[in-house]
Amino acid sequence: MKFTELGLDERIIEGIDSMGYETATPVQEQVIQPIMAGKDIIASAQTGTGKTAAFLLPVIHRILTEPQEEHQIKAMIIVPTRELAVQIEQAMEGLSYFTSVSSMAVYGGGDGINFSLEKKALTTGVDVVICTPGRMITHLNMGYVQVKSLKYLILDEADRMLDMGFNDDIMKIISHLPKQRQNLLFSATMPAKMRELARKILHNPLEINIAVSKPPEQIVQEAFVVYEPQKIPLIKALLAGREQQSVIVFCSRKQQVKQLTRDLQRANLQADEIHADLEQTQREQVLQDFRNRKVKVLVATDILSRGIDVEDIDLVINYDVPHDGEDYIHRIGRTARAESKGTAYTFITEGEQASFGRIEKLLGKEVTKSPVPEQLGPTPAYNPRAARPAGRGGQYPQRPNRGGHTDSHSKGTRHQGFRSSVHRPKGSSNSSANG
């Protein structure tokens, strides 16, 4: 379906045209018109399905075409991270370029000047505010946020917000808002706690499920079964010869990110780090350097797995196994975007085998277990069904099993020098407004 068939205001269509989009994605087709009709929505939609435009377009349309109170916030979009707030604000600027609808991203980590700008916008009543929970609560507690006429509340990446412990913050923000409003909840997954949140804030919602918990077929997935001390030499071997490629390495803990970055830098790799301990300006600079290829290897926590739009990633490495299958899919989904190809490697220690087994169950297939270089020594057998204590990740077996494929589940061939480069063709721009 073309955007011109959805009944959107002509000024919005002009903005869509200027961004080069013509055809709506499935989630956009299914939610735009119900939102324009005033329905509450609960939608399961992953990153890359176009969900950002799916809620921005109808909300902008309603602000333009329906009576609104002056100097009041009309819509509030709550998101889990500063990066996602900035990304949505950028999409908002493009889609609303030919309209009078104003917007502001409100998030922590900035300086006093940023806070003053936020306060001014929230006091005078910016049309659309995109915010992280903690920062918005800070402003609300000061009593000047103009929300008495707010009509639209959107929770994006709601499952991630609950995982990060924001449930109470969300409910506190909602307690300041008018009870009569339209509520839109977007989430990659629908666990029980998400259903509970939906019951609290939504009214007779239309439920839409677009999420497909499968990574793109063009991602080549491989795993390496290792002991913890083998990770550093293995990642150095894998990165050798990839000087011209962009690589993201995901770690679950900030301290792990910091240590690994130092190790890679000492190996003369162009590596940098991004995590929550950095100031917002530092994080933006690191991302800019990565986009400009000044930084070739970006080591990051899961803060980067969602809500960051970085194209042309050749390789994603899971330095450890993600906590769940959805995190795995979001991590490796940073590569192979816009119909291009990419590669994803995962390091699996003994204590992580059961977790990776659950990820394979979600994927509906086994991921190829590739051998590690023989000089790194013996590796564990892969047996995710066996009960293994998590603390054994740094031990070596008494009887070596070399090559990483020590049972019938292990597959794959040795890489030629561990330089299995993936040449990603530059794809044409997507005709859908992917968010």
C-alpha cells in the first residue's frame, strides 16, 4: 500500500516524499488508520519493521487536523534510551518538515544548557516530546510541564523499559497525564509483564503482531565454543585482516566493554567503546567516528542493540551469549540491514551453553559451530542439554577435544586464516519508511 492511500494530510505526504519513501511496511499498513481513528494499539513489532513512522505519521496527522490547545504538549513518546529518543526525534524532523508540528527530545546526560532548553520547551508546550523516563520525571517533579491537554501517549520498546526496571517510573509519569487520551504501546516481545502493563493503561486496544523472531536470512551466523581465557586471542584472530570493515562487539557488562576495548587497542586495532558511563556528547562522538570509519571496531553494551541506526555493519560479534533470544536477534540485526549481507559470531563458554541452546530453539535451527585455531588449545564439547555450572567457563578439560566440533552437533569448516570477509553490496535505498 502506498502512503498516498492512507488518508494522511498532504503536508505529511510531502515530507514522506522528500525522504524518498513510497510504500508502507506491514506494521504501517495495519496501525496508521486505526490510530487516526482514535483506537488504542498494542503492537508487537521489531526494530526495522517501520514502527517509528507507524506511530509518528498518524499522530502528526491528528495534531494537524484536529483542534488542539495552545501551549500544551499534545503527544508524549516514552523510550528506554537516549539514543532511541534522538533517533525518533530525527525521524520526526523529517516527517514533519513541511508542517508546523514541533518536537523535542528530552533525556539525561547533557549539560545545564540542554536542561534549560528542555525546560523552556516543556513550559511553552512543544507539540511532541520524546523522552526517557528518569529525565521526564525530573521535569514533572518541578511542576512546569504542560500536560493537562495531552491526547496521545506512546510507549516504544516497552519490553526493554520493563527489563530496565522502568515500570514504576512509567506509572508515575502516567499519573500526571489526563485520563482521557489515546494510548499506543509498541514492543518487540509480549511477555506476561507486558500484558499486565497493557491492561493498566490501554482501553479496548487493537492488538497487532508483526514481530517475527527470526534474523534476516542474509546474516551468516556462526558460533565458537570456547573457554573464557580463549576469548581474547580468538577475537584478535577473527579481526585480523578486517581493517576495512565495520565491526560491532557486544558485551553484557560495562566493565567487560572497557577491558576488551583496552585489549583491542593494545593489539593496534582501531577500537572504541560505548556504554552508559559515557556522557551523551562522548557517545555521540564515538558513534559519529564509527559511522565515518574513523573507528573500525565498536565495543558496546546492549544499549547499542536497539534504537541505533548505523548502516553498513559487516560483522557483529557476541563476546558473550545474550540474556535471551530477542536480545540475540536485536544484536545481530545490526548487520545485514537494507537487504545487504553480514556475519554474526557468538562466543559460547560452558556456562552459557544452555542459554545458547534456548536461542537456537527460538531460531528453529542450530547455529554452525566453527573451529577455533589449534594454537588456542582444547575447547569444550557443545552439549547445551547437560547441566553445567556457570563458574566453569575458565577451566580446561583434562582430555583435549580440539577444533571446536567435538560432537555430532558441531559443524563448520576452518576459516582460511580467520579472514572470512563478507563483501556487502551496497543496496538501493529501501522504499519503506523503516523506523
